[in-house]
Amino acid sequence: MNTGLLPPVAPEVLAEAVENLTARLRKKLDAAIEGCAAGAVRGDDGGVTIRFGEDALVTLRPGPEGAVTAAGQATCTCLLAPRCLHRAAALGAAPLADPDRLPRPEPHPEPGSGPGAGAESGPGPDADRAGAAAGGSDAVPAPKAGPAPGSAPGAGAVPGAEPDRGSGPAPEVLTAAQHAAAAALWRAAAEALAAGVTAGGAVVQAELLRAAHTARLAGLPRAEAATLRVVRGLRAARERSGGHRLADLTAAFRELLHTAALLASGAAGPALTGTARRAYRPGGSLRVYGLCREPVLSATGYGGVVTHLLAADGSRYSVSDVRPGGLARARGAGSASVALGGAALDHAGLARGGLRIAGATVSADGRLGAGRGVQATPLRGVPWTEEPVAALFARPAAEAVAARLAERDGDPDAAEPALLGCEVAVVGAAGEDLLVREVREDAPLLRLRAAHPHPELPHTANLRRIAAHPGLLLRVLGRPDLDRAATLRPLAVGPVPGAQYTLRLPEEWLGRADLGYDVLQGGHFPPGAADAGAPAADAGPDVLADSPLWRVRRLLESGVAGGRRAVAEAARTTGPAAAYGPLRRAGFTAAAELATALAAEADRRPRDPFGRLTDPSPDAYAHAWLAASTHLAAAERSLVAASWSWSRSIPL
């Protein structure tokens, strides 16, 4: 569906429009949404009109924020308006507005409760997550993080639901509205999971959006953001969007259910509630040096650049410039001026230069703010061969990844992993990826995958050119992909000091090439014929893909795609012994037990003598699915950590 002309719509506006429809009109909503964006016409006043037949004309007039944020900004000329199908269909076809770009109401904690009342609290570390949830005094009790009825021991336990009394920040004391919001969010997420993509149409999505808005009002921004990710994933899956990945939607469901369950159980740390806006704190005087630039391109139409910086003490910082504009904005922002303390420098210059900053403001994730009191002066850049940058390449990649995984285990909600550097030798191409081996003894094969695969960005083309030079020595700076075995997302490359067969970059590039902006040419490689027609390199076994855990992953993803019924049918088709016997033989006994319990719970639909369901609630099924999904994620993290240390004898 092409929604290019339609303005973004606030989630609560769409949820209210769907809620006002009669049951008969709700059944027709999905069909009405399909194709209605194709008839959108932009008017001279900035509004967008969509015609439904001869008598119905829907007009969407975005507000100053560029989004439809009030019910009165969406009108229809039919007699049933505003409770009409046309208006709800037009709103349902429009993209969802980013909550970070909309005005956010201040939550009103009850006296004697809320964050900070009797417990330590603080802003969550993930500032890009925004959310919503709410509730009232008449909400049903919160779902308990206990075992699901009829499941195997441990099958319904939500890992982490019990607060750790011995270490870490004390759980926050949530208000009654936040508890009710979390309970409502759990109910909506469980219903959406049981429905799956096939039945997760506009009505199911509207229930999620209603719960997300309730969470927003209650001051639970992380829960709101997780819900919106699920809704966007459901939309992309139903529209068969090219950018949709079932694995991403499965992970979004896991995060939403995990967050809602912990909030409702009372085991909520500061990171679970999240922060609505990125909070900046005084950082004093800083001297930072550029590492590289990274283009940013989001599915919601935002584009820009992030320039990564390093301080003399090894602390990581970044400067971001992300705005609406999509691909064009992402490509042009790489040479845009840096809006920080009046520094006469663009992002290309900052990536190869430095800044002396007075009165710096820093967010929890290292983002530098551009407040009024910030003053910045350009500095000479530091090559990768000098400190403090050289220290990034001195540590073996396996040790750096192990540290990143330990950080994620200690804080599953931590920000994306920090950049790591390594010296590698090119082995060859493996599809669109590049196989390399770290230049050290018993090093494993690593897979370099494009940080952003968009064809208009040079990531993939640069990796393809490098792959044509087997044996080439490189320094690579990138972000480890902790969801794939021995995979690194490279952001920049440079020559290896003292090596003959290595890159030869222009002096003004300061010994590094940003793969998302700089284009490697033939003159940047050493003399010698490039082996462009060489056969694909043998990547060897993949400890993650070749493990029998794929059986659990397929079961979970089939549940997301086809709902509870698909899981039950899969269990009837293949018996548990045949389906999960390989898991037990490989030592994944817990995974086999959790998968068996999930299949049994999906097929457990007790009925009374009249054929009516005696337990229609999807809570037990959602608990079983969440337990199996959480265990799978932990098992895969262990395999990923092992893949960075496992080696195979392949001559370079």
C-alpha cells in the first residue's frame, strides 16, 4: 500500500475511530482500507482528500506537528460521520505518527505512589523508546507471571518477573493507573498473539493502539513504543511489505509481552517504564575525536546521520542529526553542518576531526546535546593508528563481543552494542556478505554484513568491491550483530599499518573510509588483478542456523504468522516426540519441554456440552509462548557468543 500522500495519524485517533464503528462495519474495515490510499489527493491547503463513491469524501488535515492528532482533523461528508466506515478506513490506511514527535501529556501519579515513592528511580537508558498505556480502577487484575495452566513446569514462567532483591536498582512503585495500563496492554497483546498476522487486522490493531495510548497517559513510554512496533509489524506483514521480516515481528511480540508482564507483576525497574524524552545531563568539558559516520534510515520516514566519537579516556559519544526526509535526508546529512556549540564543521569533517566542548550535555546513551550553553571548537583528527582510537583494535573481537553479551544479559534493555574494531584478512564473498578472518591465531571466520542494505546506500557495493580482493588486509570498525553467529555490521574500514596488501586511501580521508558514504574505487586497492569472478567462499557451518533450535523458532514464528490455531495444527501434524526429539538429543531439553508445553496449550480449548469455550482467555497461551521465546533468545545468545571463539582451519 502506497501511503506517501497520507499524513501520519496519532494512534489514539485511529483507535477511537475504530471503536466508534458498529460490529457490522468493523467486519468490513480491512477490505475498505485496502487500496484507499491510491485515491488520495493533496489539496492546496495541505489537506489530503480520499473519495469513497459519489457521496463520501474524507479529508485529513494535519496539525502543526504534521500529523492528525485530533478527531476533528479527520472529517467525512457522509451521513454517518464521524462514526462511518470511510473515515476509519482513511485513518487506518495512513501511517502511524511517531509518539516522540507528538505532544506528550504529563502523567499524574497518585499521592504516595509512583516512581520515587519509597523506591529509587531514574530515567531509563533507552531514550528513543516512547510509549503509552493506561487504565482505570475497574480494570481486571494484572496477569501473573506464574506457570500457565496445563503447561509443563517452567513453561509459563516469565523470566525476570520476580525482582532481584540482592542487587540492581530497586523496583519502581507503580501507580494504580500504571498497573491497570500494563494489564490492559497484556490483554491486548495476548489477543493479538492468539490472532496472528492472518487475523490481526485493523480491529485487533486498534485494540493495541488503544492500550498503547492508555500506557502513554499512565507514563509508560517503553510499553507504548513496544506496542507501536508490533502494530507496524502487523501492518507490514499483512501488506506483504518488502521490508517485513517475520523474525522481527516475533522479537517485537516477545518484547511487548515481556514488558507488559513485568510491569503488571510489580517487578518493574526504571528501564521498564522508560523515558518519554531523552534526558541530558551536564558533561563538563570534553575532548572527543571522530571515528566514523553512519547513515540512519527508519521505516517511519526519518533519515539522517550519526557521527560516532571517542574521548581520550575511551568513553563513547555520538552526534545525531535525524529528521523527516527518508533516503534523501540520510544521503545528504553526511555532509550537513554539525549543530553543536557553533562549531564550523560538517559531519564529514567531524568524522575525521575532533571537538573541544565546553559545557557539554550528555544523554545516558552518550548522545551529545546542543544546548545554549554548549561551546565547541574544532580539533585535529586522530588516525586509527594513534590513541585513543588504536585501543579499539588491540582487543580480540571475541573478548569484546563476550563483554557486550554480558552487558545485555545484565541489562536486556541496554542500548545497541558499542562499536568494536579488528584487523581482518579478506576470504571472499558469501552472497551479499563478506567473509573475513581476524588476523590472530585460531581466529574464527567472521561474516561482514551491510549495516544498511538499501541499494541507494553504498554499504553493499563497497563490500562487494572488497570481496574481489582475497587476502586483502583491513582494519574494520563496526557493530557486532548479537542476533547472528559471528556477524559484524561494518561502518568503516581502513588500511593495516605496515601491511603491503592493504587499502590505499587518500590522505584527506585520514586512513578510514565510511562505508555508508564514501565509495571505494579501483585506485583505493593495491596493484594486482581483482578476482571478481572467484567462486563464493565456503562459510562453513553456522552454529546458530545448524542447531536444532530452528524447530522452536519455526513454532514461535508460525504462531505469530498464523496465530494460536497454526501452533495447534502443527502439534497435531507432528507428534512431540518426533518434532522435538532432536532437541533433547542435542542437549536442549528445556527448549523441547517449553515447545511441547506451548503446543499443548495452543491445542487446549475446553468446551462445555453446548460447544462453548469454557476458558476463552489467551493468557495461558501467551505465557507459554513468552516462556519458550525468552528461553530461545537466551540459548541463541549463548551460541552467538560461542561462534566468535570457534575456529575452522581454512587457509587465507
